Amino acid sequence: MKELLPLLPKPSRYLGSEWGTIRKTPDQTRVRAALAFPDLYEVGMSYMGQRILYEAVNRCEGLAAERVYSPCREAAAVLREHAAPLATMESDIPLGELDAVAFSLTHELCYTNVLFMLDLAGIPLRAAERDESHPLIVAGGGACFNAEPLADFMDVMVIGDGEEALPDLLLRLADAKDNSLSKMDFLLSLRGLPGVYVPSFFEGRGAGAPRPLHENYVRVGKAIVDDLDRTPFPTRTPVPFGAVHDRLTLEIARGCTRGCRFCQAGMLYRPVRERGLDTLGGLLTKGLAETGWEETSFLSLSTGDYSALDALFTESFDRCAAEQVAISLPSLRVGSLSPAIMARMASIRRTGATIAPEAGSQRLRDVINKGVDEEGLLEHVRRLFENGWQSVKLYFMIGLPTETKEDLDAILDLCRKVRGAAGPGIKRLQVTAAVSPFVPKPHTPFQWDRQLTLEEMRERIGYLRSLFRYEKRITLKHHVAEMSYLEGVFSRGDRRLGPVLETAYRKGALFSSWKDELNLQDYLDALAEHGLNPDDFLAARDPQGELPWEHLDSGVSRRFLLAERERALSGKITPDCRYHACRNCGVCNHEGRATGLAAEAHKEIHPRLVFSERDQEPGDSSPSEPFTPPEVEEDLSAKGTHVRLWLHKTGPASFLSQLELQAIFERAFRRAGIPLSFSAGFHPMPRLSFGRALSVGVESRAEWVNVYIRKPLSPEEIFKRLVGQLPGGMCVTRVEPLDMGRKQEQPGFEVWSVVFIGDDAQERQSRWLALMDADEVVVERKNRKGVKRTDVRPLMLWMVEEPDVAEGESGVRIGFDWSDGYANPLTILKDIEPEKDLIVAPGSTRLMKLEQSFTAPPRP
């Protein structure tokens, strides 16, 4: 794929040259696997699970993990046009030549993208069509707890925690290779490995549970990492060239036992396991130092329920504030944020707060066991407004079991009360109600309940829109009903949906979780072609009947789920078992209980908490005192040194845009321990200034960036510290001191090399050399006013044959004078060449900036 980078849209998605990337040579590897994410690079690089697996596999001797993401449609068309298979980012190895490809399935709407990636790799889609020459195709992630719609396409699926299960699986694959074991014998050897499901060892039976084909392999229990403190967590990780969530994410806990009856993750990832304060402190310090990120996030299913959150946030806050590192706390619940934390957060950011009451009425919140009452919610909102927040987003679901019209009316009523809690002093107040249709997910107490039809979803959303139409400072937003509809079909489906997925993919269904990409009709047509009615998958299920996912054991028993469903219909609350009575859900084996997870029963499976009681103070209703940030010993806007860094930007780095360079350099300086100077104001920015932007794909041996550093450092020390801190293809060649003035003289002269490759190389060279005898050389550029014509001949000081060429190449070296004007050399190249497609065609033309100077460059 790498040779096609000039043709690919946004090529930085495919470089694999990020700082922190791991590469292992063939002699270091027994098994090489791809960690595949079926969405774009920006989305996949935000996924913490892949970072964990990347670390878990690569730290094992003999195992190598590389990354691959779904290309966009345009990039896929380029691959197909050039018959180039989808390949890994690190080594550019086609997926079909690997030992294994492991997909992360985070949601059901990515399934067609899995088939898309297999197809682009030239790998047969169905497991039955693959032989010993093909890689093992694996899938893991939360969506695998109902694996059946993708079962026909997967050799192996992993349910539960993957950082131990996936390396174990790959080590067994290495042994199988060494012993020349057949694929079937290898798959048979996996029976009994915690969390490993081999779909071909079960036979689909429509809407019922699949029939096991082996007497000793009838049920697969999830894999559990019982103690997070003993599990390595990545601190040195590939730092992306842009991601949706581009920050150091620290998993502070896994699992949640709040017991919300609609929440699949809360059931699947029991028990709660918290990382210790000392562990997290070390991970934060090391992670920031090794990656250079300027933001960190404390993540779990319910971050506010971390028992030591107050201590963690207090200890981390001052350290991060001193280095302009922001802290975010996602997944916060009403009552889970102490006044002290709220006041500290208000001192650094007040962009907007999110709260998830899920239902408008207290009756319905009790049905779903949300554990939020109206008084507590309004008190939480009042605190937010007292601390300076001006916008609040409330998340709701529609279509919850027992929902009535009055429950829908209560959504608006609650939003009005939230608006009223702000008082009259907030001028830019905004309350947003974000509404999503409810999907009764497998392994939850509501898995037997029906889901709204598409028509019912649209009707209820329409009703809410009419309610909210004339409200001031209250806005309604809603999830795309078609997405929730499809999510319900495939999350509650069975093996009959496999052919439907393949047909929908062939029709063009891709990126279905993207609003502008979803085409529901592709799926409806595919369902109809296979004689299936989508509403049948959304219908209520018999609590005494079989379900297509019951052979996959989350540890939570059917008995517990049915009991919770009965309590829901009675409106009874079930308190959090971390701090209240155990309801014997079936997962844990402490205090004499027996876990249902037979393969993991030897472990101590139980909640692991830092403190037996939370260290926050949710019961304190006193007004929050304003928090005064501690005085920072160091002035972050100080200017101690001003230097210019000269650098090479070649190879993969040439495909990085100027916009991407800002973050790359800031993080490199942080990793190097060089304290950048920041601008003043609410959003401080590092004081970096760049020269003229290079076009993407153009190389340079003479780029520069001016940098203010807040401490006195010699150019020699700066150069020494920056060695090895930039991504592949970038290196600092020298550091020169500048005066402390803000404006610096810019180089006015440049030398460029244009190399032509191919049979017509000499002809193209001659055409270019002839330009020096021309009276004018006119290029055209389109702008908002039309086409602008520019004579660039006066900008060309001299031109000679390029001396540095290989056999079969010819070229020219040009001296440019930009003192009276500027034209992008790539634009000049494209306008002068008669066949403009040759400019970006791989192996046709090579353009490189060789030199910048303040005086006219001497003719070579």
C-alpha cells in the first residue's frame, strides 16, 4: 500500500510511522498478527482497547502485533484499481500474508466493514472457504457476546477481557505452526481456553440457541483479568496523527455494578476492578512523559464511581496544571462528583456538562434502576451553574419497557426544571435533551423485551419535537432512528443474518454508524432477499425459551436477569452491590459463592476497590466554595530561549500536513523534557511558528520551525534532547539561536529538485530546461474570484540538470527567488507538465526542497 500514498486521500491515515510505533523483525517473530479496527484511523486510534492489546501482544516474546484500519471508500477504490491488497501500517505486509487478523468489534454497525477489509485483503469472507494458507480470522470486543451474525465469517471469537486471552491464543498458534498442526486440530486445541469461542463447533438453529457439535464444548465463559494492578497498561503507545479522542487515556477501573437494567456493558464486565492510586500515579507520570500528550482522561464505565476519585483527581490536578495538561472525566453520574472536584474542574474548563437521567419520570427511572432522583439531579445541576457552567446536556432513551405518553411528557418537564435551576444570572444558558431509541441488548434483564419498530421510533421522536418546538433555551437532538433499528436487528439476531450481512455489503453498505453513510435500504433489501422480516428480531422473546446467545456466558446468570426483570416491572430498585447486599448475580466466587465461569474459577473473582467507601462527599449540600488554583512556581509564558530548528521531512513524514505538525512538535518537546513557552489567555498555545507549508507528499531537507522555550537552554542541549523524539522521516539537523524578538527574517531563496522517472524522463527534463529561455512561464490557480494567471518565470533564478539521480531517472535543480512573490512549486509542476496525472502517479515524479537561504543560493 505504501507506494500508493500519493494517490490516497488523507495519506497520514496509512503511514504507520507515528512516534511510539513498535516494529519487530522476522527473526524476532513466531507469529505476526494484525489488530484490525473496522472504521477510519481517527476513530480506531481513539479506542483504548486496541492500545491495550497492542501492548499485551508485543510485550510477549515471539509475538508481533501491527495495526490496520478500514480505508475510506475513495482509498479502497485506489487499492482495487492498482490491485494492491490491504496491508498493515507498520510493515506494509498484506493481511493475507499474516498469521492472524484480529478484529475489534465495538458495535454492531461495523460488521459490513469487517467484510470490506477482508475483501480488500483478498481473504475469503467465510471461514468455510479459507484453508491452511489463510490467516486465522479472530474477533473480540463487546459485540461478540452475541457473535452469531458474524459467526460464519470468523474462525475464532474472544469474549471478555482480551489482554490475556489474545496473547494466549497467539502463543498457541505459534506452537501449532512449530508442530505443523492442521487448522482443525489447532481449533480443537482451543476448547477450554477462557473466553475463546469457535463458531464452527456450533450449528445455528434459527432463533434458538446454536447446537454444540462437541459434547465437551457446549458453553463458552468469558475471560476475566482479575487484578488490573497486575496487568501491564500501555504508557508508550503510538501517538496518532490526529484522532477523535487524541489524549492519554487511563483506565482507572473496569466493570460497573450500578445495575442499570438497560446497560449491557454493566452486565458483561462485572465484577468491578479498580486500579490502585499508586499504580495510576505511576501510569500518569510515565504516560505523559513517554507520549507528550497535552490531555489525559480518567476512563471507566462510571468514572464518578471510582472509590478514590477525590484522592486521584486532587493528586493529579496540580501536576497536570503545572504543565498545561488538561484532565477530563467522562462517564460521570449524578451524585458521583464531589464539590471539591467540581470546583477544580471549573477552574480549568466550563465547556459543557453531560448528565444521563435516561428517563423523564421517576417511575421509569426506577424501572430501569437508574438510581437517580429528581432532587439529586437538580442539586447536581445547581452546583454546575454555581461553578460557572452555562450549558447542560441531558441524555434520555425512548422505548424503555413500560414507557407511556406521560413518560415522554416528563422529558420536557425535567428539562424545564433544569433550566429553572440556573436562576436568572446566566445569559448564555442552554439545555439540550439528547434522545436515543432503546435497544434491548443481550445479557441484560430487558433482553426478552421488544424494541420499538422503526415507525414507532419516528412517531415518538416526532411527538417530542412537537413538544420542544417553542421552548426557549431548550434544544432537542435525537439519534438516527434507522441506526438504532439496525443495531437492534443485529444485536438480537442469529446466524441467519450472516448471508444478509454479505448481501448488504455487496450492495454497498459501509460505515453504517456514520449518519451520512448509512443506507437502510441496502439492509432492508438484503433481509427481504433472504426471506427475513427485521421486525421479527425486535419482537419480545419468551423468558422460558432459548436465545441465540445463551451459549456465550457473561457470568451473569439467567436466574439473576429474570429476577431483575421482575423487579423492574414492580418498580423496585436494586442497590449497587459494591456497597450494599450482594444479589448473587453469578459472576463472583468470594464469600463461599461459586462463579458460573468454570474456566476462570481458579481466580479470585470479586470486586477490587481502593476504598471500601467512596471518598467523595455526595451528601454534602453546602454551596461549593470557589477553587483557587495553586500558584504555579514557573511562569508558563516566560521566554528563556528562542531558537530555529532545521529539519528533514522526508519519506513518510512528507505526507504529514502543516496542521498535523503543530501537535507533533508540541508532543516531541514534552517527551524531550524541553519546557515550551505558552501564550497567555484562556486557551494557551505553545509558541511555535513554521515556515511556508509544504504540499502533502513533497519532501524537504530544509524545513524549519521557530520555538520559544521558557528556560535558558543551549542549542546543543536542545538538539541532544530532541534526538529520536520525532516520527519516522523527520529529524532535526541543527539548532540555531535567534534573538528574542517576535518577528524573524524569513528565507527568501530556495533550491528545489524535480526528478522524473520512466521512459520519458529525459524528454521531460529537456522540456523543463527549455523554460529558462522562455519569456514567460504562466501558471493558473483557481480562487474564489475565478482563475488567477501568474508569470513564474521571474521567480526562477537558475535551472540545471539534477546531478543526484539514479539509473533511469533525469531531473532538474531550480533556484527560486521568493523576495517579490511566491508560487507553490508543486502548482508550477502540475501546470507545466502536459500529463498532470503523472505528477501524483507513484514512481513518476519526485519533488524535494533542498535548501533555504537568506541570500541568493549559488548556482551549483
